[in-house]
Amino acid sequence: MTFETVRDGRNDYPPCGAVQLTLDARYGAPMIRTFMEEAVRRADRQWQSATEEMTLVCFEGGRGQLLAEAVVIGAR
């Protein structure tokens, strides 16, 4: 599931913290993995169950704000 929308000809994403609050309420606190990918700082949030892993993909956008790009769910 992606959060990208296009407004006035530019890509727009919601704040990572706002999306995380919704997921925290249901799944608890995530593990946070920070790293650089092609000169962009990432700070993905991960929740795990016995059989699945859910990742909230977050990246640093303009003005240093963390933005939510997508939620990815896969098998462990």
C-alpha cells in the first residue's frame, strides 16, 4: 500500500509519525531501522508476528521531515 499522492503536479506524502501512531495503537511499538539509501535518510518502522513482518517505509523529505511512503507486509 502506497501513500503517494500527486498535488499540484508534485508528489505528496503524509508524515511518518501520523501513520505510525495509527499502527502503534493496533500493533504496539515498532523496531526502527535507520539507514541511508542513495543519499536519502530512511527510518523504517517494523512490526513482527510469528509469521509476518510489516514495514512502514519512511524517508526524509524536504525540511528534514520524515514522510511515509508505503506499508509492506510479507512472510517471515
